[in-house]
Amino acid sequence: MPELPEVETTKAGITPAALNQTISEIIIRAPKLRWPIPKNIAKNLPGQIVRSIERRAKYLLLNFDTGTLILHLGMSGRLRVLTEATPAQKHDHVDICFTSGSILRYTDPRRFGAILWTPEPALEHKLLVDLGPEPFDAEFTGKFLLERAKNKKIAIKLFIMDSKVVVGVGNIYASEALFAAKIDPRKPAQQVTLDQYNELAKHIKRILKAAIAKGGTTLRDFYTTTGEPGYFSQKLQVYGRDKEPCFICNAPIESVTLGQRNTFFCSNCQS
């Protein structure tokens, strides 16, 4: 599933082709993804200009004078920059076409992504209004995490994956950050110390920035807007390495299920 670095990579990839460009046509081949695609965008968006492109959590926001197109890549979605002459394939569900001749093509085999429209301020949309801070925000610190973790018995990994606590820390990067901070992912959030939270906040920021620099992580579905894989998969320390030796102590990496997600850690290094 695309996480924050993959969405940030997608944003960087589509910006040169879409920013300040005028839409000529919206082609909708599959009217229902996770939710139905608003019918009015095919009628109302042609002639409008993409004024800015933002990322909030795992959402891409294409801002127009009359509102915002909200995109989520879901489990297997991706956006590619193509020419309008490129034939559509089976899972190519939506084309955002520009007068320049380029298109943004949304592909999603599982159809669990979303393309929505809001005429109101995007950050007030029901999907975004209750989200926590971005991990790169100044307010995201160890102290912030400690205060939010008071009386929380939930496992620390699930705590930092809660988008109401902080956005963008998905399964891969939560495992990696906890390993770097030497914290057992099963540990109750209320038992993590301030020093540990300081380390965790630091490593969340560092790992996410490193993943963005490498174009994200490709394990199965994610590819960049040009079709390249994300190369941070070559830097993973624990994720997906069940029973392989830890790079630090040589003990076997272990795997457990937390919140229905595979969690990888070294019980020797993490406590």
C-alpha cells in the first residue's frame, strides 16, 4: 500500500505535467472506486487550471479555483504521466487530460483508491479534518507523542500508525522506525519513555525523508509516475525479513501480527 513517501514521490512526479495546466477532458472508465467518482467532475473541470498540488497525509490535493480534487491511491493505485495517445489498459480507470497533450492516468487493479471532489476548503473535508500532524511538522516531537500516549495500552506500533496521532507512518516505516529507536513494537504506548519517544520521532522523520529521496518503497504494486520502482526497499532493516539475520546482532528477525498487519522486529535489539 502506498505510504507517505510513495505519495510524496507521486506528487513530485505529476507536478511538472499538471501544475498550472488547463484540463481539456476527464475520462472516467470505472465510475466506482472505493467510493463513486463524482459525476460532475467530467462536466465541470474541463477549462479549469490546476493552481497548486499538495499532499496531506496519504492524500493528493489538486487545487482549482472552484474546489479541490482529492486523490487517494488505496492499496494498489498509481498515477502515471503519459501522452493522450497512450492506449488504456484493463485497470486504467481515469484519465485527467490537459490541453498540453499530456495526461495523468489513474491505474488501480483493486479499485480501493478514491477520486473525490470538494468545493469547500479541502482540509475541512471529512476525510482530512481529524488527521494528526505531519511527521515533518515542528509540533511532532517526542514530547508530543508522550502526551498523546498517556493511558494508552495499545501497542506502540499501532499507536504511531494511528492517523489521528500522526499521519503517514504506515506499516513499513513504523517497523523500520521502531527498530532504529530500539523499541519493541508490542510495547504498550503508555510504557514508552520520553527518551524513547524522542528517538522514535527523530527516526520517523529521518526514515521517511530517506525513503522519499529513494522514490519510496516498491514491494509489489507501487511504481513511480515514470514506471520506476521505489528503491528504499534495498534499505529496509527489518520489514519483510522474517527469520533472516539482524544486521546489528545477527539474531533472526521475528514476525508477529499486530492490528492484522505483519510486524517485523529483532527481539534482541528492541526492548
